[in-house]
Amino acid sequence: MDVTDKSFQEEVIEASFKKPVVVDFWAPWCGPCQMLGPIMEEVAEEYKDKVEIVKLDVQDNQEVASVYGIMSIPAVKMFKDGKIVSEFLGAKPASAVKEWIDESL
């Protein structure tokens, strides 16, 4: 699911009080983001009962990217109870993303 500056508060911050939300901050021109995208989709399907995984295009949604100090992409952050509880930068294989989620829950 894609989130935007307008939907971020509801779909990430508020939703994270019910279930952790993982946000993949990315941009269409970012090579590593293109590699991570399909991996995040695969992990999202496998982990749908544990976490919600969403994407935010930083090129089109600069307000949220600025608030969270996104300087490098891909940047992946897990929100729980409205706060960032874990994060990583750069593309990772599916096994590493799953391990990160498991450790962060």
C-alpha cells in the first residue's frame, strides 16, 4: 500500500497503535529502492498478520520525508505506538528483512 503526506498520520501513526507499521521510504529513480521493492512486497504478504508494510515515495511526499530526516534511500522504519522503534538503510535480501522484523517485534 502506498501512503502519502496526507494519509501518513492515519495509515502509519494511528494504525501503528493496532499493529506495527513498516514504512519503505523510496523514490522511482533509486536503483537500490527498485531492488528492495519486490522484496518488501514478498515480506508484506508473508508477515501480513504481524505487521503492515507500506511505501512512501519521498519525491512526491517531501513533507513526511523531511519530518523523519530521510537523507538516504531506501530507508525502512518500523512504527509502533506512533513512534519509530527500529530502522535500516539500503537494500537487503528477504532473509535479512524478515530477521530485522522478527527482532524488532
